Amino acid sequence: MTDTAAQAYNPLSPAAIADPEPHWRRLRDADPVHHFPLPPAEVERISANPFAAEPTTEFWTALRHADVVRMLTNPREFPSA
């Protein structure tokens, strides 16, 4: 996965939802701690749901065990982990 492909990765796409592992595998090599800003249309769609909590406009995906452990064991550095 190139940097362009990593930037284009959408975890909410039908292909990623149906089978996320190939996407994660490629992303793990190119961008193992991936920042994904939600597209404005997706934020608007989620916001329209009266039962949904206030939606985030972005999220991070950590794909390597060492990164996940670091995030979970360093609450001062990663306060929302």
C-alpha cells in the first residue's frame, strides 16, 4: 500500500467492512498507526441519528501489537486509549 493508498483507506467502505484483514495487512506495512478523518458526509449521516452519541470526526487505528501495548500502558501520553 502506497502512502496514497494508505490515505485513501476507508474503514467504513463496504469492501473494508466485508473483509478488513487484507486492508489491515497492507496498512500495517505502510502506516501502522493510521489516522482516519471521517468524511463530512459520514459525520453528517451519523449526526442525523438521534440515538447516536456525539460522533467523533476522526479516529486512529493501531495495527501492531507493540503500538497497542504502548498506547494502553501510557495513559498520560494517550489519554483516550
